[in-house]
Amino acid sequence: MVVLCDFVEEILGSAFQPLFRKSERARQVGDTGFVAHRLIYLYERLLISRKSWNAGIRSIDFLAITELQYLKDMFDQWKDTPVWDEIGSEIKQREAYAHCVLLLGWVSMLTASKKRVEVVPKSSVSGRRTADAKIFNDYGYFLDAELKAPQSLLIPSNILSPKDAYRIVEKARKKKGSGENKQIGRSPSMLLIGGLFLRNENLEALKNAAEENLRRVPSNTLPLFRLSLS
């Protein structure tokens, strides 16, 4: 557990103490509406486990340990890449954290399958929105891929209704932009909708909503809807 606590402190760097103190204050005043950075939440779960263990209560939060170990292994693969400075900075932001984790998780999965995928640093393209990644085939052609991580899909949730699922898909499609300001769609592309802790029923609802949206709004953007880390 000590190694994983050190990992969280290292990843968050100078942002760790402010984020940790903010979470502590919220807990002390009973602010039930406060949402801590995910890494801080997991860090606090480890502290509780360690305190219980030291008190002779053999209770360990295996879910928090498993999630942090997965993140540590994945981040270690990216630390020496050109995109890490940018992504590492975004990981420290609570609002951007889930998007970064989902993007790295998806790209890591494809890379492990021997696919050539490149994460596109936002700093590499000035004055224009761009896709999150490019997927290349053996002939040098590529597919743009843009990931959207709606807030409604980032926390454990009830089962989505078909209407709610379609609203999420439609909003993600519109957020990719249009005209000269669009992130994808200038060439064959893929729109990913990602979430955390999604139920199988919700994955199916999003799949159906994506298919319905594509029928209503034809485009050269391929829908990819089964993206969840749990």
C-alpha cells in the first residue's frame, strides 16, 4: 500500500496537497456534494485500509488497490513518451482525469493488439481542434479517433433509459464540432464514448443509441460505444 500511496503523490505532484486538503475539509464539514479527484479518493481508501490493518482489523480495500495498480502499470508505460508531459498535466485536473485514463486505456489495449496508434498532443496543432488519436493501417492510412467522456458516465449509475442513452450519444456527436472547428469528420473517423463502471445494460443502451443516431444522422464517422473501465 505504501508503494501505491507514493505513486499517487508522484503522479499528482504539486497538486497533491491542495487536492488532499480540499477533500479533507469537505469531509470535516460534511459536504456530501463534494466530489474528490479520483486518485485522492483511492488514496484515502488506502489510508483507511492501512489504519485498520495497524489497528489489528484485517480489512483491506482490494478494489482500490487493484485500480491503483492498474493505473500505475499503465502510466509507467507512458511516462517516457512525448505526450506524457501534456497528459500528465491533465491527469492532475479532476475534470480531465477520466478522459485521460479512458484514452490511455483504449490506446494501450490497441497497442497490445499490435495496432499502430498515436495520441495527438493538443500542443502540436495550433489554432485548430484536433482528434485525440490516430489509428494507422499497414499502408500508412489513418483513422481519426475522438473520445468523449460525459460526466454522467463517470460514476456508478442506474440503468440508462433509451432516451437518456440517445441524449448522451447525440450530445457527444455535437461536441465533436462542425465545419472548420470540428475535431473529426474531415476524413474517415471514429467517435468513442467512454465511461467508468458502466453496467452491461448501459453499454447495450449506448450501443443501440449510437446505431439509431447513425441512422438518423449519416456521416463518415464510425461509432464506437463499448468503452468502459471498471
